[in-house]
Amino acid sequence: MSFWHRRQAMGWAAALLGGSVLLSRFMGLFRDKVISYYFGATEESDVYFAAFVIPDFINYLLAGAYFSITLIPLLSEKFQKDEEDAWRFFSAVLFWTAVLSTALTAAVMIWANPLSRWAAPGLSPQAAKRLAHFLRIIAPAQIFFLLGSCCSAVLYLRKQFQAPALSPLVYNAFIIALGILMRRSGMAGFCWGVLIGAFVGNFFLPLTAVRYGGDFRWRWVVWHPSLKRFLLLALPLMVGQSVVVLDEQLVRIFGSLAAVGAISWLNYARRIMLVPVGVVAQAAGTASYPFLAEAHASGDSRKFFQTLNTAFRNTLAVLIPLSLWMILAAEPIIVLIFQQGRFSAADTVETVWALRILLTVVFCWGMQQILGRGYYARQDTVTPAVIGTLCTAAVIPIYFMAASRFGARGVAGASALSVALYTVVLSLWWRFRMGPQAFEGLGASAFKITLISAASLIPAALGLFLPTLWPLPNLYAHAFCRAALSGVLFALGFAFLGRRFAGDLVEPLFSRWSLSRRRRPTGPR
């Protein structure tokens, strides 16, 4: 069986995507490390990060982040009934995606100057002009992101996760390579890396996988009757903009009002915060979604709720301890990753504060990643969109007041509050409409994991303190020793206490290794 034809079960799919997200997050951290080294937290780096506000909004407006979610249930139904008709429907979706994304991209490139002033109102006129230049380079990348999302929907339906797992790695590789090679032109090289990386990694690679990973039949189709149903599913996601979708953009917009460098501090902190979210929650949500959709389509409600509950439980068992340890070790982590070159000790202080605030709601990010897919598997895109839009409208005044009074730390606090609010309301509404089955035992499990994690912070704090008694001459070696010793002691303490007092909760963390040992051949019997 060829590489593109291989299919994965839910557990291995989560592991594959989790590994991909982990490598992608580390590549993203390395990319930001390169940016911080050459440009620090300056107006040039602020302009680069702000250049993504408008292109990302186009992606959200066309529900690009949800293409796979909206397409998978419809394609699943059609492939079961009529494969030829399914390819005609897919071709029509691809055609209109290309048309609409190209038209919006052209509009952005034409009106880049006024749009740049809206994206970052706190920038100077000279920086706003630079932002318009960056915007014109980055904007066309959305065409490739959106078309690639259509192809990825087919791959997810086939349970072929190889190309989607490779896409972000290729994308980040181009950004890093061109950013370093073209660093003398400022941040423009990173912008060109975004464009070329989006074409190769996010469009060409999934398209190739769809074509050679199974039957592929392109048809020149402008209209298909099922486009109406697809539009009805996607429209709430286009009109309604949730907190978690717009969070990064709100941080950038209001960060520009806080101080020069605030956008960069917040971006660096958010990048690190999203590592556990992506590796654990995003991978679990993406991998579980086809199985949730399949369970709902077959009418197996017991399997549906059981899948949700298992995903919740396993995600919280990892995110809670990891986020608590990262809050403790935030300072050496930031020093180790970013404090070099033009990124100063003062920049570290601000980034550490922002990171600690954002980490307090990492478990909320995990919950909503999975619960949102529970709604989408039921083909309910209206509820998350409505709740998300209302929560967004409620927190925008908070962002403005927090940025004005507390600067970058206030923006980080507003971000954390908004994600927590959205997760709580989304969960309460699910419980009201669907019942408590998906949440059974989660409160007690989360409480137990939190207590074990808090106890494990005691040896971790000791590991953080001990290297200060014999400081190393090299700042980065010292930071590495503090973070590493703290992490090892925390992991040992958590493993011991978890196995002793919450074996059923932490067992999934060790079960994959144990399973591989049990399946290992032992010779002839």
C-alpha cells in the first residue's frame, strides 16, 4: 500500500497529527526565535505580525478554518450514495472557493493602505505604509489556504492524514528559509515565505495527495444542487465570528494601542501557549471529528457521547498539568527561546507576564476545540457561531479598556477572559440541549488532576530554584538547566502521584507505550 493510500485509526491519527502539530509548533517557535533575534520586539516585527490581520479575516469570512468540518459530513453522505455526484459537488465547491478567494484577495491588494490603518490603528503613519506593503505580499496566500482546505477535507474523509500532517511543516520551512536568506530586506523575506509556503505546503501537497491517494475525478462544474446546503452550513461560520477564531486578530489590533512592541510580546507569548493546545487539543479534535461524524450519521448516540467524553478526559489530563508547569517555568522558557540578539531582558519580562496570563485558560482552549467539533459533527454550525459572535461582541469593550489601562498585560487578560467565557457558555448550552452525558465525571477528574499537578509543582519549584545557587556563566545554559530540572522533577512527581491516586486518568498517557510492548513478538511458543 502506498504512502498516500494508508489510513489511520483514531488513536494513530491523533498521534500522527499530534506529532505534526508538535513539530510545526516547534518550527513556529524557531521561526519566531529568528524574528526575535534579528528584529526583537520592535515596530518592524509589530508590522509583520499585524500584516496577518486582514488576510486571516478573509480566511474566517470564507470559513476557511472550517472547510473540512462543513465538507466532510456532506461528502461522506454523497460518496456513500453516488461517487460520481460526490466529485461533481466537490468540483463545484472548489470552483467557487477559487472565485471568491481571488476576488477578495484582489480587493485587499487594491485597498491595502486604508485596510492597514484599520488592522493596526496604533501604528505610526510610516509603519502603516510598511504594513500595506506586507499585506499585498501575504494576501494571495489565502487563495492557496482555502483551496488546500477543500482538498484536505477529502483526505480527512478517507482517513488519510499524511499530507495534512506534512503541510504545516513545509509551510513553516519556507517562511524560515526565505526569512533568513532575505533578512537584509527586513521582514519582507518572511512575507514571501508565507506566500510560497502556502502554495507548496497547503495547496500543492494536499492536491497531489488527493489525486494520487485514491480515485480523483475533477469536473468543470459551476453549480451543484448541494451547494445550497453547503452554504447553509458554512454561512453561520462566515457571518458569526467566534472569540477563539478572532482572538489572535483582536490581540494584534488592540496590542497596537498598548505600546510599541506589544504586538510582538503578545505574539511570542501566544505562540508558546498554543504549543500544548495544538499538540493535544487540536490534534485530538481533528482526529476525533471523522469518528464523531460517523457515529452521528449512523445514529449511535452512545458511541458519539462516549467519544466526546474520552477526548475531553484525555485532553484535560494532559493540558492541566502541562499548563501549570509552564506557568511556573515561564521565565526560563522565554529566556531560553527568545532572549537573544535584539530581544532584551525587558522584552522577556513583558512576554513572561503575557504568557502566564494566557496559560491560565489553556484547558478552555482544549475543551472548546473538541466540543466545537461535537456541534459540527451534528451539522450544527449555527449554535457555535451565534454563541461565539455574542461573546466576541461582549469582550471587545473589555479589550479596549484593558489595552488602555494595563497595556500588553491587559490585552492578555482580556484574551484569557474571552476564551473562558466562550467555553463556559458553549458547554452550558450543550448540556442544556444535549444532556450531561458528554461531561460525566469531568469535574471530578479535572479537580483530581489539578490537585496532583499542584502537588507536583513543589518539587518542580525546587528544581527551578536549585540552579540559582550555582549560576552558570552562560545565560542560556542556566535557563536550560532551570527549565529542564524543573520539568523532570515535575514529570516524575506527576507520574508517581498520578499512578497512585488517579491511575484511570493518567493511564492513557502511558498506554500507547505499554500496548506496543505487549504486542512485541516474544519468539516461538
